[in-house]
Amino acid sequence: MNLAHLLQRQALLAPDAPAIFEGTQQVATYGQWGQRSATLAARLHAAGLAPGDRVLLFMRNHPRYLELLLGAWWAGLAVVPVNAKLHPAEVEWIIDNAQVRWAFVSHDVAPRPLAGLERQWEVDSDAVSALLAPLPGQAGADPAITPRGPDDLAWLFYTSGTTGRPKGVMLTHRNLMTMGLTYAIDVDALQSGDTMVYAAPMSHGCGLYAVPHLMAGARHVVPASGGVDAAELCALGEALGPLSTFAAPTIVQRLVNHVEQAGLTPAECARRFKTIVYGGAPMYRADIERALAVMGPRFVQIYGQGETPMVATALSRQQLANHSHPRWGERIASVGVAQTPVIIRVADALGLPLRPGHTGEVLVRGDTVMAGYWRNPEATAAAVRDGWLWTGDMGSLDADGFLTLKDRSKDLVISGGSNIYPREVEEVLLTAPGVAEVAVVGAPDPEWGEVLVAFVVLRQGTPDSAALDTHCLAHIARFKRPKRYVFVEALPKNHYGKVLKTELRRRAALSPPACG
Ligand code: AMP
């Protein structure tokens, strides 16, 4: 089992079929994609990289992402996708932890050489074009794909950790093959004429949607901006649609706002968008109701996490659209039912199943659950017990198997679909001059879902939010910075000296946006 066979199959079946687009511009047919990935594989081997080695992708969304990903798999290597918004120091930590020798980067996200690498390739460079150019005398998609076992590593995805250091989630060929097949059953019926557009970061779950769309021989479109722009998406939909895409709730809201302002009818939306998969953070009931009213029944919700990528539950298009169901209101506020290859359990602290209606931790079991955390047996043993993945999310099942999420047991904030562990930000703020104590919590925000609010106790000096913001910018990714600072005399604590984060969350939700 090697995921690269999915590409080889399409390259043989339909070599002239359009495969990869940058904006509306076709940049590869399936035949060319197969050739380039096979060529890259040969050059990776020639350079001394061996099956099982890892290559890092630290770049914005880019059409070459797909060629590099499949080329690495073709050679039997695993990919380490890195969020383009990370600070170079954070990426260097990952390079060291994952023992990476080669990285492909976008110039703007990695303007300087990253420490610890043997080779750093700038994705738009002639050197990378040369890596993908046919080998002398190459026939089609040769050389042969390096065989891989189902349990071999394909994707090593770093998720932020509660300990302040990210953990490498090991996803295997079996995990991703199962994820791909599941998409066609639980999320969207696929056809070769489908068009997947990568608006959300390809380094995250959205990039993995290359797998099901590769299985179907669909078109893969990377927006020219490389990012999420509602107007651009609508224009792409007009040119190449109907599009399928994945978006965090924040982005869905932006798209709905744009569609409303542009005065598009649901029928006009249907010509531009086939399926909008949303997930990654809570979607409020009022927001999905509005999205359905404005754009029509083209939404599917998924709930998953890096450790069981895109696959835990799904709320189907039909379930979302079925207004006449007596429990429709509850259902659209839920995250749906278990996807086909997994079972879901809501459990007590011992892992025993709770009855419907009772809240406990959400556990997932099945072939999409990760092989473990990279070189971190303690964290793996804590997260996967007797085959069950402990998600850290709290929820309850109803009698029909619909899961409603309540809260997270982990101290995690999700802002605009990006996960931020407050501990990581606290550690950085504690190194700022004059800061004695700090506690960071999430506060509800209409645009981002949640934003970070930092409560700061100063040892000396005067409150200066701008200085703390500059300090964060120098050490962590931009999106992890607190949006607000509240300077306090002391942090509220319990008898054991543990900061009362629940109290701070309450205060943060009350405090006016401009405070600090
Ligand atoms: P990540 O590992 O970055 O994919 O983040 C996974 C976390 O995002 C989950 O553990 C949940 O807390 C949250 N999440 C994912 N999907 C949903 C959803 N549909 N609704 C609410 N929260 C979600």
C-alpha cells in the first residue's frame, strides 16, 4: 500500500485529464503530475534520501505542494507539513525533532536558511523546476513506486502541545487511505468532474483532501492568492465550478457575507459551489442556519482532529437540510454521527461508555486513528489507550448517535480554525521584561470564534500592550498573539495556587474589546 498508487492509477487511466490548477490556469494533467512525482522520487533517491526519511514542506498553498507530496510518497518518504504561519524558530524545533534533512519552502515564509537542514529548496525556483523535469529517457511515470506497508508513515503532522511543545502525529498510508475512502461515503459522493479548491492551509486537514480527490481523478485548484478570499473563491467557482472546498467556520461566515453582499441566489451559489465542508472549530447554530438560507444545501460538517484526520463524525448535507425533522434544531447544533470507519464513545474518566444525554470525553476508535506521536511514547500512551483515541473533547451522544460537543478538556483555544495552546503563549510572555505572571485564556469572538486574552501581572514597569505584542511577534507565530491584554494586580488562584482559568474566561468574556 502506497498512496502514490492513487496517482499512478489516474496517470495511466486518464493522462490528459486536467489535474492541477493555479487559479484558472492549468499547470498539470494527471500524466504530467505522475511524471513529475516519479521524477522527483528518483532524484530524492539519487540524493541519498531513503524510504522512511522525511521531507518538510514549509510553504503557502502552492500547486507544487501536490507534486512534492506525491513525489515524496512515490519515493517511500513521509512528508512533514508545516503551518506557513509558524515562526522560523518553531519550524527549526520541528526540523530537529523530526530529523528532517530536506525542506521545500516558500521564500516569503522562510526568507533565511533554516538551521539543521542539508538542503532548503525554494518552491518557485528553477532548481525545483529542474527536480521535477523529466529524467533523460524517462518513459511516463517511471521509476516504480517504492513499496510501503499500511503501517508506514506518510504524513507527520505537528500539533501544538499542552506542554508548550508540539507533538508529531504519525499518520500512516492506511490512515490516509481510509480517510480518503470515507470522504466518498460520509462527506461527498465524488466524480471525476469534481473540482477541489484548496483555500484553507494545505499543511492541515484541507491538504489531505487531495487523497479522496485523487481517488476520483478530480481537478485540484490552488487559488492564485494561495489563501482564502471570498471574492476570489466565487470568481473561481464561476470559471471552474461547482467547487468543493473545506473551510473553518470563520471562513464560511466570510463567504456567506460576501455572497449576501454580492446578491447571489442559492441557485447561483449552486453553480459555483458543489460542497462546502466545514469543521475544525464550533459552528454556531444561527450561523449555519444563515449559511443554509443564503447559499442553499451545500454544506457538510465534519468533526475530527489531527490524530484522526477529518474523520470522527459527520453531519451530512441531507441531515443539515432536513428542516422537517422534529429534532432538526438539535441536530444542526451537533457534529453529526460517527463516520463509517470509526466508532465513537462518550466515556467517563475510566473509559467506560456513558448513557445517551450524559457528558463525558469523546473517544474514537478505527483505522483513521494515528499510529502515535513521533518519538513520544508517554504522550502516545496517554492519548491512545486500548485502541481508543482520547480526543480531549467533551460531548454527549443522543439516542440516535448524534454527538454534541460541549467543551474541551484540554486547555485549547481555537481561533479562526487554528489551534492555540495558551501554555505556549504564556511561556513566551513570561520571558518579556517586567512580566511576573501571566495567564492566557480564550474569549468568544463573533469573527474568529475565539480570541486570546492575556491577563498579566507586572513585576516592574508600566502596562504596555504594544511592547508585549512586539515580544510575541519576535517569538511565536503571528496568529498566536493575544488580541487583548488585561493588566491585573494578581491572578485569581485556588488554595493550591492553581490559576482559576474558568474565572479568567468569565472575565475575558465580559471585558470590552478595547481593554488593556
Ligand atoms: P486539529 O487537530 O487542529 O484538527 O483540531 C481538532 C480540534 O478542533 C478537535 O479536537 C475539536 O476540539 C475541534 N473541532 C474539530 N472539528 C470540530 C467541529 N466540527 N466542531 C467543533 N469543534 C471541532
